[in-house]
Amino acid sequence: MEFIKSSEIKAMSNPGVVSRQLLNPENSESKRVTITEVHLEVGASQPRHIHEASEQIWYAVKGSGKLLLADDKEQPFTAGDVVRFADKDVHGLKNDGDGEFVYISVTAPPINFGYAYQNKN
């Protein structure tokens, strides 16, 4: 069994975005998954990107926003929704709602997302 105290969870950020790395290769022996809690302020976004060899599942916990997809397509994404991105699917997110947007991301196999953030605590 592994137990990770909240005080041991690393937070990384970009302007308007805070990513709490709940379970990742740095704080767990898991070889199967990364779990992340992501907070976006109103107007903040995560640009379109892909993961070459990992799928990702997002569960919207709070707020509303837009998924940023391939070919400049967008799709509403609101609290309670779940989306799965296969390997190499283009995806991103913009918080165009009127409050904070929060989602949980599950990535398999695991990725350490430190490369994508300017500030690492």
C-alpha cells in the first residue's frame, strides 16, 4: 500500500493554471497511471497538444469550459462530463465559464508533466 499525504503533493503552475500531481512517477511506485487535479481560472487555457503513447481520461469536477480539439474544433465540457483521449488525440481546454474550472486527469501509462509547467513547487 502507498499513502500520499496532501502535504506531499506537488503543485505546478502556468499563468491561470495549477496542476496538483496527486499520483505520478515521482511520488509513487505505480507504473500504470498518473492522476492529476487541474484548476483553471476564468479565461485560462491549456493549449492543444498530444501525448504520443498515453491515453488520458478527464473528469470535470467543477465549472464549465471548452475542449480544444483537432482542426480547431471545440466542444463544451462541464461538471459531471467525462472525456477520453486516445494516444495522439489532439486535446486542450479553455475555461470560458464564469468561475473556476476543475478536472481530474488519469493518464496511462504515466507521464511526469513537469515539462509542461513554468513553476514547480
